[in-house]
Amino acid sequence: MPFVRPYVRFDGTPVRGHFRWAPGARREMTIFAVVGLAVLGFGNTEGADGAGNVRHTPSVTYPIRFNHANDAPQGAVPHPTVSYPIKFDTPTPRRATPAPSVSYPIDFSALGSGR
């Protein structure tokens, strides 16, 4: 964006110094400014009151203590975490079948190794 120094036109009209924009630069700068304002507007979402004072209630009570009874078996006792049954497919066992590592004959004399 070059600066044009003040000058006087051929009819005697004085012209102040100004910056000259490149062709299409005003339109591009306007689009850039609108997109920037939209990003700032949508990205600055806070709480409902606008101050960001949203209080979250914790779902865990600290400190966490694990009470193990003396007659309980050692180790973790599983407890269900969901109230609906989850069925997992058990895969059928397959026998291991040998697979060839090479599907074509190799001619070592063509490689030039001299084997």
C-alpha cells in the first residue's frame, strides 16, 4: 500500500497525501475483517450470564477410599457400571494353517549372489 505524497492537480486543486490501495484490496480486507469478527463473535461464547461463571457439580466425592472387608477375596471386586446387558461375541477358535511366505520360485543365480 504505497503512500502518495501531497500534490497539486493541473487545474490547481490541492490533493492531500494518502495511501493508495491495490485493486481489489479493499474488498479482500473487508471480507477478512468480517470473517475475523465472526470468529471472535462465535468463539467468545461463555456462560449464560456472559461472565463465564458456570458452576459444575462434581460427580465424585474426594478423597476416594476403598473399604475392603477381611472376609472378602483379595483383589478387585467387579461391579457393573451400566444397567443394561452388553453381549460380546466370542470368536470361534481357528486352527492355524501354514501359509507360504513366497508364492513364486526364487532363482538365486539370477540375483548374482553366487549361492
